[in-house]
Amino acid sequence: MSASPSFDRRWWYGIPLALLAILLLFEPSRLDFAVADLFYVNGLGFIGRHNDFLEDVLHDRAKQLVIAVGVLALVGFLLSLLPGRLRPLRRTLGYLVLAMGLSTGIITPLKKATQMHCPWSLEQYGGVEHFSPLLGPRAEPVEKPGSCWPGGHAAAGFALFALFFALRDRHPRSARTALIAAISLGTLFSLVRMAQGAHFLSHNLWTAALCWLVCLGLYDWLLYRPQTVAEPNAVGAHH
């Protein structure tokens, strides 16, 4: 097998980790509320809360499309276990299933662990719950604990980072297209849910960074093949 194109781990890991460090060190609630205010109209609520197109097409149908990609990857991986044309792609397909599954699978446990409320549940936006920051103590819920951090719908888009890494070694042009698609869909899904009042901006930034790190880490472990330095021959070693 040929070697993978090299990449600088300092940047590929460093930038998302720096983003997460900034979000932890500098509480982003002021920015979150400022952005959420752009989607909120007093007396009417969030502009996308009851929008059928956003809910039916850009939420439900779009998520089903991403699920279909994951199902196809799983079917491809299972077929690659049998003798046939897909067998050489078994490792790549297995990576794709694992990376997409883990990127989206970590979201629900994190939601249950953090219990942060959605903007639409907060008193600032017509709800009844009190806001509490990610690292602060949880305000006593009036109705029920929150389940809104990190952004689940955004993960459906950003999980497609896995396609970029799966294609990177053999099909760099398609990989770049997949990267643009993942960023675009993840951003679109984030904006949809922010317009609906379901998430703050920082929720989706966390999702993007976590999905990238999961997909990158698994690629680094399972697919990346570094170039090997040729050993000097015996004659050259004596000169």
C-alpha cells in the first residue's frame, strides 16, 4: 500500500483543541445570547420554531439522508467481509462506520451528563428555566432537566468529516469535496436549530470540534500510513 499524504498534527489536532480550551476558559454565554437574540422576536418567539420547512426538510429529512450514508457504509463494510470487489476497502469502510457512529453516538451521553437547557426553555426566551453555564452548577429545573448540549443535529452534518478522511489517501479531490460538504451541512444544521431556539452557537462549535477530533483520531489510528525513510544500503553506509 502507498503511504498517506502527510499532515501536521500540531494544526490538525491543535486548532480544534484550542477552540475547546477557549470555550472552557472564556464562558461564551454573552456571545451565545447575542447570537440567539438575532433569531428571537419578542411576542413571537424564535423565528424558526414553527417553520414546517426547517422542521420537516432541514431537520427530519436531512438527518435521514445522513443516516442513509451511514447505513450504506455499514452495508458496504458487511459485504467487504465476503470475497469480492469491496474486500480491499474493508478497513476504510470499517473506519467510516466507526467514525460516523462514534461522532454521533457520543452526543446523547453528553446531553444526559450535562443537562443543559435549550434556549427555548429559558426565561429569557419565554420559557421557565434558569440559565446555567456548562461548568457551573445546574439551576434547579422547573419542569425537567435540559438535554441540549452539545448539538445533536449539527453532529449529523459534521460526522461527514469521516468521508473526508476515508477518501483522503486515495481520492484527494473527492476528499476535499466531502470536507466542504461536511462543513456546509454541519453549519446549515447548526443554523437551523439555532433559528428554532434549540441550541446556542457554542453548543454547535463543541459539536464541530468533537466530531473532527473523533474522525481525525480514528483516521490517525486506523488508516494513516506514514512514509517510511529508506534505509541506506550497505555500500552507502560505509561512505
